[in-house]
Amino acid sequence: MSFTVAEPAPPRLNRSEQAVPGSNTRFLEKAAAGDADMVFLDLEDAVAPSEKAQARKNIIEAVNDLDWGGKTISVRINGLDTHYMYQDVIQIMENAVDKIDLIMIPKAGTASDIYAVDMLCTQIEQAKGWTKKVGFEMIIETALGMQNVHEIAAASKRNESLHFGVADYAASTAARTVGIGGPNPNYGVLTDADEAGNRDFHWGDMWHYAIARMVVAARANGLRPIDGPFGDFSDAEGYKAQARRAAILGCEGKWAIHPNQVALANEIYSPSDKDVAQAQAILDAMEEAQKSGQGAVTLNGKLIDIASIKQAQVLVKMAEQIKAAGK
């Protein structure tokens, strides 16, 4: 282990993160009563320019008046390149800071972007005499943001999570696709011909590199990596496939842009009873091994060591978080 150890972000259950437009009061009410671990109340892409001011008021009223059932609440502000952003931060922080947990920063491009929002939040907190510090979520959704993802991840002690914004990222990199998340039939490899001259075409995951790079930046800085949207909310199996591959790469949650995706995310990112039992068995076996001075031991015909403990602890801790949340 390096002498430099990343300080982990506050532990939060983040299997599902539901996007809720601030301009729609009915959707805000439904989200408060829903089953998502986290919600981000949107002032950016889902809100028309003419509705920005009213959306701020809706969100402030909603977080103060509705029962959110213990959910983590985030507010996605407008981009730093717009004139809406400063009012988003000021009004939300001054009128709802005790009710929200996080601010989501879209299209994070450089560490300076995070610094700017941090400065504004800090000044408001100091002016108001508040001791609670709001955390940050950053969406990596541009080529500039991906280039600087490691610096962005380390830019503030408020940082808690990185999110992959696939739609804007595709536009920023001029990717030849119009879907939001998911595979593309033209991204694949053609095998050599067999003896009969037949060749197979295997689809690939065009977002693998981007998500893997984001995961590394997040984990190296103690943050949660979260996969972003999957646009076809009528395709449950497609959503689950994308969620599983992100989970395998290290993500611990995924966006839900429609209420019917919440349960899917919660399912995929919850360890199964079998996995938890196996993880607990590893921890028990290693505890016994260490009592006798052993650094490794076999369990069910497989070698387990210190690294196995760390993997098992992740699963057991997740199960404990879910149980503590009553989910």
C-alpha cells in the first residue's frame, strides 16, 4: 500500500440515482415517495431556459416541504458557462442548505471549475454561519473533462462522486452514435474466416475506456464512481446489461432517468445473498488463519489472502448499508 492513502468520501448508499426535473412539481412529489437511494433535482438539461427561475423555487419548496424518506438529495446546477449557475448556487444554498446533501456540477472540465463552485459555497456557508458542508458530484461528460478527470477528482475536499455523462460525452468527442448509452452495432470486431469461410461479428462496448478511466480517477481519490443514463427506458434488459458491465468495472450505482429504472439499478448494484454469504465466509476464514499466523488460506479449493479480505469487505459493507437503510 502506498504511503499516500486517499481519504474516502462520506459513505452513502448510491445504487440508484434518479434524475428529477425541477420544473415539474408532480415529478418531484413522486420522486420523494419513490425507492431511489439518491435523487438529483435538475436545474440544467431537463429545464427550459424560461423555466429556470421557477424550477429553483420548486426545488426549494420541495426539499423543505416534502418527506424524502431519508434519501440523499442532490441538486444539479447549470454549467459554469451559463449565467444561471451563480443564482442556482446562491438560492439553493441560502434557502435549502440544511435539506440538501450534494451539488452536482455538470460538464466539469477542469479542476478550476470545481474550485470556483467550492469558493462560492464556502463564502455562503461562512456568511450564514453554517457548519454543514455540502458535498460535490461531478459529471464527466466532455473530452476536456475526461482529459482532466484525475485533477477534477482531487480538486476539492467536498468531492464525493464522479458520474459518466454519456450523451454529452458522445457529442463532445463527435462519436458516431445518437443513442444515450448502450452499444452501437457498428462498434465491434470481425473474426477471421473459419474453414468454411464463415466470419462472426462481435459487438464491443464503446464506452469501456471512458468508464474505466473515470473509475480509476474516482477510486484513487476516495470517490464513488457512478454510471450515467441509459436513454431507452422501455428496454429493461438493455439497462441491466449496461449496469452490470459498469458494476464489473467498479461503478457502485447508475442513473435512473425514469422511475421504472430505479428498481433495476437497486437490483443490479445490490450484492446477492449468496455473494454476501461467500464474502462473510472469506472474512471468517481469514480471521481464523490470522490467529494461527497465516497470511493466506484455502477456502472451497481457492486461495484467499489479504486482497480477498478487501474484496469481501466491500460486499459485506454494502449489504450492511442496504440493511441499515431498510431496503
